[in-house]
Amino acid sequence: MNKKQFELRMAEYVNGEMPADREAEFRDLLRRRGLDPDLPSEYKRLFDGLDPLDVPEPGPWMDREYRALVEEYRTDLRRRKWTSDGPGGRRGLFFPAFGRPFRLAATLGLLLVGALIGSWWTSLRPPGGRMSDLLAEVRGMKKTVIMAMLNNPSATERMKAVRISQETEGLDDDVIQALLETLDYDPNVNIRLVAAETLAGLAQNPAVRQGLVVSLERQESPLVQLALADILLALGEKQAVSPLDRLLQRKDLDYGIKLRLEKVRQRLI
Amino acid sequence: MATDNELMERVKQGDLNQLDAIYQKYSRILLAFFYRLTFNASVSEDLVHNVFIRILKYRDNYHGDGQFSTWLFHLAHNVRNDHYRKNRFARMTDNNVQALEIADDQNPASVFETNERAAILKGALEELSLEQREVLILSRYHGLKYREIADILKCSENTVKARNFRAIEKLRHVYRRLETSHEQETV
């Protein structure tokens, strides 16, 4: 019996997966190798005797969040069905007979018309203004897309919107306000976390810093609370001290989270 | 009463109300699994939610061959992996012993001793690798056999056995060392 076989036999024994006849054979083998034949029992006593490690009862928001995520999924399903090509879908309703080829032709036609109009319009403009106009137009389109996606019932679309915002320069006040609202009110904790990261990158804006401070008390999720506390500590934002004090008074605050928030508070003052 | 597989088949067919029964049965079991991995109650609750998000997202991939619990724990294992890869904020454990709560009919000395043992075990478990801890928790606290754990973790049965043995071996050494240093501190 080599070391690996010894480990595998011991593992089988402690987990109650060694038949009785093999157990006697195993102990005998240990004895003949000069090892303690009671060694398997010692390991099993340790294994069985491990403390139960009582698990704390979940907080009231665990079941609430579960119901919210199921509801959000239902909403997303309804939205996807509505925009589908199939029965009951909006596209199927308006273009039942023509389907994809018609829609493709219509899209290409619209693009061509748009290109012709754009070409005529730019021919009327002085050359120097065209590039800046184009950039402004792209920025405007991006803003429209981000705002629409942030209000989408689908969590996937809202997450995409936040990620696009991270990569976009020159976000205006409307988008920033929408991101702050996402941080405060989006039902999905992962989206709120990414929104916090995105807003951290915009913290040179006083409205963003203020929004991050205010959001600290609004959060129920400990992950987001910690993320915001760490961001505000990195920013050296002393305005966060008062909301941290109020948050630390909450009776339902997890003990580990409380310790961490106290450390952040100490370092801020 | 419908089996777990039957309930999940109905969820797959679009009857999302059936997920509630699965949640009622497994949410606390999953919470215990994550808590014993992370020792953080709040993070564990979030991870339970992530598992149910995945159940909904991947319900079309559910085939119903084998035990539902194996599929469920496999999702939990993946959630655990993603969490430790992405969430730097959540890599924390509640390292502090909670305030002792002693009921009137309890012996304070035995309550103290229980909390001491729990604290020692937590310290010992934190010295295991995540893979070793996961296997130990699934076998010791969830009573799973190595064949099922191997199916959950998508590895060989011998790999699972080896990890469990090494976890116990390490606990044996660490437990002795922690107990010794703990006795020295309390003298």
C-alpha cells in the first residue's frame, strides 16, 4: 500500500464508505507496516466530532430579495415574449405575413434614406464643424441608449447600460442622475455594485460624491454598504462619517459588517 | 408530494411558482453551505440568491437525470467560484466571536467551552484550501458520499477522497497547534 492508497482508504473509512471486511484488512495492513491500527478510528473521531458550526438565522430581507428576483425574471420573460417574432410577439403582430426579409429590407431602406439626408445636410455645413457635430451626435445617441437600457425591466440590459457608462466619457447630468438612482433603487445587488464602481470613477463631480454619501444609508445589502464605505474612504470623504454613525446604530446590522464600517469611520475622522 | 425533479421540470416548463417549494426546502441548506465556507452571514445570503438566479437562467439546461440536489450543489459550487474570483469586497470572514448568549437553564462553563471549540474549528478551517474546505463541508455537514461530491465538483472520486483526507490531516495538526496556543493565552 503506498501513500496515495493509504489516503484514499482513510478517506473512505472516515466517511463511512469502507465495508466492514475491508476495514479489518486495512487495520491489519497498518499493523504489519508498523502503524497504529487505531489510526482510522482517531481520524474518524476527529471528523465526526467536528463542531456543528451553527448557522445564523437569515435576515428578513433574504426571502424578500428572493421574491423580488423571481418577479424580475417574470417581467423579463414577458418583455422578451412581447418583442419576439413568435405568436403574441409585437413583431409577429405587425408583420405577420412578411417577417424577417421585409424587416431587413425596410431597415436597409431607412439607412439609405438617412445617409442621403445626412450627406445633403453636411454638404451645407462648413468643413470644420462636421467632426464635432458627428461626435456630439454619437454622444447623444449613446446617452439615449444608456437611459433606455437603465430603465429596462431586464437585469441583463440594465447591467449592460451601467458597463457602457463606465466606458463612456463626458456623461451628462441626466445620465449621472440615472446612475445614482440605479445605485439607490435597482433591485439587483450586482447592478448596484457595478453602479457604485462606475460612480466612483466620476467622483470629481460634487453631485456624485454627495450621491454616494446619501446612498450609504439607503442600502440594505451589506455588499453594497461595504463597497460604498470603501469608495468613500478611498475618496477621503469626511461627509460619510454622519451616515456611517447612523448606519452603525441599526440593530439588524451584521456583526462583521459593523466592525468593518467602524474601521472605515475611524480612518475617515 | 412532488419530487424535486418533478418540481424542477415544472419550473423548466414555465411554472415559476413551483420554484417556491424548492426555495423553501433548499435555501437554508444552501445558506449553511455558504456560511461554512465564508463565515459571513450576509455574503452567504447573497450567494443563495445567486444560486436561484442561476436556476432560473439555466432551467432549460436541466435534464432531470440524477439527483436534483447534485445539480443544485453544482450551481452553488460555480457561484462560489465566481464570487471568489470577482468580489474582492466580500473576501472577509466574521473572525470575531459573537457575544455569548446564555439561557437561564444553561451552564455558563459549557456554553463558553462550546464557543471556544467553534472558534478553534473556524480558525482551523480557514487554514484549509477552499477546495479542501468545500469537500469537508459537503461530506461532514451535508452527509454526501464521495461519488455525489465528485459529480457536483466535476472531478474524479479519488480527487475528492484525497482532498478530504488532506483536509482532515491538516485539521488534525492545526487543531492541536491552536488548542495549544489557546491554552497558553488563557493561562
